[in-house]
Amino acid sequence: MTQPTNRQIVLASRPVGAPTADNFVLTQSDIPTPAQGEMLLRSVYLSLDPYMRGRMSDAKSYAEPVGIDEVMVGGTVCQVEASNHAEFEVGEWVLAYTGWQDYALSNGEGLIKLGKQPSHPSYALGVMGMPGFTAYMGLLDIGQPKEGDTLVVAAATGAVGSMVGQIGKLKGCRVIGIAGGEEKCQFAKDTLGFDECIDHKAADFAEQLAKACHNGIDIYFENVGGKVFDAVMPLLNTGARIPLCGLISQYNATSLPEGPDRMSMLMAQLLIKRIKMQGFIIFDDYGHRYGEFAADMTQWLAQGKIHYREHLVQGLENAPDAFIGLLEGKNFGKMVVQTNQPR
């Protein structure tokens, strides 16, 4: 019988522009043995998120890059496979950060217990995890929604955008989504409850957005950038708020966009209209408020007020292609890889 090994996907080279399959290599190593005070974790679900593109680059950022030949980083939901740790039992589920691999050792630091039989363990990577938390704090703390505000959110059916729009509706906003394709736009309206959703692939996208936002935009939750922000900017109202969560359209850029420098125009808009635009890193800035988010989101889910969709991919070996697809907008919902079957 073949001895099981630890499959690991490592960064083989740094991408120039969009990542390709050649930037990743699937390797195998021995399964590590936990020392006293440690446990062996076996991943079941791996989260794929746009921020990982930044970690593949060695440009200066808010976190250290992944080194060449190092395991790709990522949040995981794991089961305890073996334990020499007094506070963790074999079979327990935990939220961890073990990356793109089957097995990893942990001393318990940074782990969040999910119990012995969580009903939806992968939710800890999405609606109850970093994406949901990002949507909650970005919208409520920076966006400061008020009854009757017009809220626009790009990537409206993605892990963060879908939560932003639904929370906005709960707070009394008129919510306009932006998504890629008719199917996603229909889902945003019919299932997520958005008031309108505009297809950014449409030739007259900017005109459609202006028509939908006939009273201007009070909150724009920014996670895309590029042509979407170009269409949003002239529609922003005085006193508008822009939580800046990501710029996925720019992550593969190797140079500045062509055309005139529009920074002065943007700065003038921020000044004249007294617009608040604030970036944030969710656990760095709001980690101490996770309990507040978890209490609200748990209640909303139980009451059926929040709908959540996963895009589940089977097999660790398929993580690179799934990640490349995520950056191209091919996912429909929160991108999660099931790396192994539960024990």
C-alpha cells in the first residue's frame, strides 16, 4: 500500500502580468509529525481570493510575498488529524491559514475552533469568514449607510460584493450591482435582492449605470477599479463614501493605464464633493470587532436574510486553474477548493 504524502502547491516563478499554470508546481513531501504541544492539520477546504495575486509579487505591500518554492498562502478549513496539544482533539474542525497543501503542523496559535460537527464548515472561508467580515466592516464602518442611500457595488455576485449588497438592503439602501454577464446580473436581482444590476460587459455600460443611479451614488464599495470606477466617478454625490477593498482589474497590470493622467481629476472630485475614500485591511484594522460581525451574520443567516453561494472546485491539483479563473471573473460565488474529503 502506498504511503500517503503531503501534496503542496508552491510558487515556481513570479508572474509577469496574469498568472499562468507555469507559475505553480505541485510537489510532494513527507507528512510531518507533531511534537509535544503541536497538532497535525489535514485540510478539507481551501479559500481562493484575489489578494493572493499580490502575494505572488515581490513588490512592497502590506504583507510579505510568498517566496519562490514556498507553499502558496491561503485560508483553510481543516480537521485535526493527530494531536499532542491539550486543547485540541482529533476530528475537531478549525479555521486555519495552512495554504495550498494537504497537511500542516500547528501549535494552536491563530486557529479558530469550529466544533466537532459544523453544519457548513466551508462557510468559515466565506460568509462567516474574511469575505463576509470585509463586506460588513467596510460597508458599515466606512460606508456609513443611511436609509434611502444609493449603494453601488462591483463584482456584485462575488464573495464580498454579494454580502455588501445584501447588508445594504438590510440597512435600507437602494442597491445597484455591477457584474459580468446576464446570468450573474439576474442572480443579483432575483436571489440577492438587488434593486438593479448592470452588466459591465455591455457596450453602453456607463449609460446604463447613470440611468440606474438617477439620484447619484452615495456609497461605492470599490473592489474592481478600471473602467467601472471611471463610470462611477462622475455619478458620486457630495459627501459620498468609498470603502476601498480591492482593485482586481489592476492586479495583473505591468504598467500604468494608457491615456492622460487622471489623478488630478480624481483629487478635484474628492475635494469639491468632500468624498471620503478609505482603504482597509480587514484583520489588521478590524480584527478586534470580529465578534460583532459574527453575531449579526449568524442571526441574519438563521433568519434567511442573507443568501450565500459557493463556487466549489474539487481537488487541490485544480487550485491553480481555479485561481486563474477567479482573476478573470469566471467564478460564480465564493471560490473554494475541496482539497480532501472529511474524515
